Amino acid sequence: MITTEQIKELRDKTGISVMQCKKALEESGGDMAKALEVLKKKSQEMAAKKADRAFGAGTIASYVHSSATMGTMVELVAETDFVSGNDEFKALAREIAMHITASNPESPEALLDQPFIKNPEMTIRAMIDGAMQKFGEKIEVARFVRFAVLEK
């Protein structure tokens, strides 16, 4: 039997709805690691289903390294201003800007398969797929610009 504590723990780890967490735990027989894999698979499936949706809103986030010698601005887009105005969405955009500052990807496409600097077990694509599952909307890095002192 799945307990409310298990559901709460999974929800705290992922931010995904209680019902999705409960279903994942039931499907995995209460195994937390397997439930995380179930949610990861479902987020990829959900992202694929949303691929043809149109963007209508977004946010710009920036990050400047503590050395003040490099920084990034990133545009993260979503379908509605309801999602793009959400503090968690804005935090995701800032995390991505920080990652870009550190890793200097060549393009938004190259960025997606990079391991996230704060958690190398997760790619930027997986972070975005998880956000799509959580918010129920298509999300994408539209563009970014990275500056470094004396770098051309």
C-alpha cells in the first residue's frame, strides 16, 4: 500500500502533482527510484505530445558570475503568461542562464543534451521536460546570449 508520506516525499523531490506521484508509486510498487523513472518517462512522453503547440509568453532571465567577468541572458518561452509568470518557471530560466554561463553551449539545441552543472545526472532537456510535466505546457529555450570579458 502506498502511504501519504511516500507520495509527499516524491512530490517534494519532483514538484509534480500528487495524483501523478501516486500513480507512479503504484506503478512501481512503492519503489521510490522506480517511481522517479516512471515520472521521467511520462515527462518525455508528455513533451512529445506538446511538440506542436504554439508559444504565447515567456520570461527573460539573467545570470552574472560572481567574478563579474561573464554572464548570460536567456529567453525561456511557454504557452501562457500564467506559466511564464510563475516563480518556479522564472527560477528554471535563471538556473538555465547560470548553466549557460558556466558551460558556454553553441546553441539552444546543443544546450539541451548537456548535463546540468548542479546535477550532472540530469540534462537540461530533462529539466525542461520535467517542467513541462509539472506546468502542463510546452516550454523551450528560445535563445540566449552569453558574454565574457575580452571574449569575442
